[in-house]
Amino acid sequence: MNERKIQDYWPEIIRRSPCFKAIAEGCQEALEQIWKDARGLLDEQFIDSASPETLSRWEGMLGTPSFENRREAILSRLRESPPYTLDSLARALEVIAGGPGLVMFEMTEPYTLRVLAAADVSLGEIAALLARSIPANIAYTVGPLHTTQGVLGKMRHSELAIMTHDYIQTYFSFEKEK
């Protein structure tokens, strides 16, 4: 099973002794099991290779729900701790959204973050993530992505002609569809 033999760790004089050879043969199977358990213990320390039982313990400690992409949820929760960067926020938002491109964010002012999410992404989960992970001096708003069609689609061309793209992005992006 394992290529390591206990005799390989002994001095040459002890390896030649018939008594120690018998001891080595008797202990080898138990030592192989110990080495196997030690490798398994090391695997349990990393989320990527942990067993379902270990993942359940992590979920209990972090308060995350159990679902199909549990490894990503646990890693996302562990990555929330400072230092806060926009790249780490983007990765955490992708995990919550279930993939890239479903959540968009931008710093609208020096200390204001605006987050927009697709319709099937939970805005409550995003708000909870932001409350836990970003610094207290940064204000944030969370809203749905692509909701301007429902509002602007009801306007006439003459009404839209006086609006600029920046005006529409600023004043209509958080409007709820009716």
C-alpha cells in the first residue's frame, strides 16, 4: 500500500536483526494506516478538499446555509474579512449571484458604492454581504439591474429626446418596474 517501510528509518545494524524485522512486519500495517490518516487530516484543513462532514461544521460556524455550491459559499464568507478591495468584492458578488455578469457595481462618488443585480439574484444577500464586508465609511445602495426598460418603455420619443444617457443612468436605474 505505502512505499515507506519502517525499516528505512532505522540504522543499518538494527535492520539486520531478526527480532526487529519481525517487529517491523507487525507494525507496518498500523503505520500505513497512521500515514493514511495523517494525509486525510491534512486534506480536511482545506475547503477545496474537505469532506461533507467538515463542510457542515464550517457552515455551522459561519452561519451559511447548506446548498449545492457549499464550498464556494464557505470560501466567499471566509474572504469577507478585511482588507476590502474591489476585486475581492467582485469575487464575493459572483459567488452570491451564481456566476459572472449577474452583478454590477461601481463607485459613484468617493465614498459611495452602487450595486445592481439581475432579477434572480437576492438583493437581501447582497446587502448582507456589503454590511459585513465593506468599511463603515462607505455608503452603499443595492438595486435591480436593467429595470429602466419598464419605466422608459412607457415614455414617448419626444419625452426621451430631452434626456441624456447620463441622466437616464442616474435617475432611472433604481426605479421599480410597475
